[in-house]
Amino acid sequence: MILSWLGVAIALALWELAPRLGVVRSQSLPPFSRVTREAVDVLGRPEFVDALGATAWRCFAGLALAVAVGVPLGLVMGRGRLVHALVDPLLVAAYPVPKAALILLFVLWWGAGEASRIAIVVVGCLIPLVIAAYHGARAAPPVLVWSARGLGVRGWRVIGPAALPQVLSGLRIALALAIFTALASELLIRGSGVGSLLFTALDNGQTVTVFAVSSLVALLGAGLDAVYVLAVRRAMPWFEGEV
């Protein structure tokens, strides 16, 4: 833990010193202290609060839809050969495609509204959730399924809890991807959201603001990840291993 914080401190110190010593231009990399002051100022601006609310809505709406579709699909794929044979080639083909490249396609289909922005979040989060649920279902010990059937209980009531650790890990990855894909859609489609705010600041040459907003997004993302891990630990104290 101490070494981790030491690494962060060294990185921040280099960030502060590099532009002040002329190693890099301050226009390209403002000192950390200037970015910090700007970040505090940005937090008090109504436009940032509104943009953050719009981005948060797209993140959680897209993530919720991805969970509702991806987790059941992955569980069914893990226990059903036919479904796996039908769906797996599509996932293999879609996985390497940059999700940001699909934004323009969605705009052509649904226009530059909320549907396109949320759809790209769904697509970005869907694959890791499906893969996590699939491996979780595959890893369910057969003896548990057989025992459940012997007691008159459907196997799915055992497979779901058995796959839960893998699903939770996939959900943690999807949470980060939801933020990334939401920002990517806003950078391209513009209109509203933190991504649009970033692009506007870049267009206006406000480098310090770009770094300040980016730093706030990074901090919020790290905080959200920490809250998620803590919530899982509190809700399931028996959970073993990393989330």
C-alpha cells in the first residue's frame, strides 16, 4: 500500500516539475498545481455538474441494459451448447472492433440523440459481461447441479450463485468501460456530457481545463471502483479472492 502511494506521489511530483523545468511545454502539460486549482474551480461550475449528470445517466442506463442482456445470455451459453454455437462466433467477430467506430453507425440508425449514446455503452459493456457469466456458468461444479436436481431444484438456481464471483468481476470491468464508451460517444456526437465539455475546452485552447476535467473524471472513476469493491465486500463478507 505504501509503495502504491509512493508511486503516485512520484508521478505527481514529476508532473509538477516537468513543465516548470522546461522539460515539456506548459501549454502541452500544465503543472499539477495549476490543474488542481482549475479542477476545484470546475467543480463549482453549473455546466460541469449538468454535463456530469448527463454522462452518469448514459453510463448507468447503458450498463443496466448490458447487465440485463449479457448476464443471462452468458449463463445460457455456459450451459447450452446450441446457444454457445450460435452466439460465440458473433462475439468473436465483434470483440476486436473498436467500439468508438460503431458510434457513427448508430447515429445513422437512430440519429444523434440519447439512443445512440446509450447503445454504444451497451455494446461496450456487453461482451465482458457475457464472457464473465459464460465462464462462471462453465465453472459451476457438476455435482452441485446434480445434487440440486436430485432434490427437485432446478439447476439454474445453483448455477447463478456459483457464477456470481465471475459475474461480479465482469461487472467491475464493465463499469470502467461504461465511463469510457460514454465519453467516447460524447466526444464524437457532442451536444452534452463531460466528453462534449472536454472537446469544447480543447477547441478553445483551454489546456488547463482539459487536464482538470480529465483528472476529475479519473478520480470519480477510481472512487466509483473503490465504492463498488467495498459494497461487494460488505454485501457478501464470505466472498473470497479479488472482485
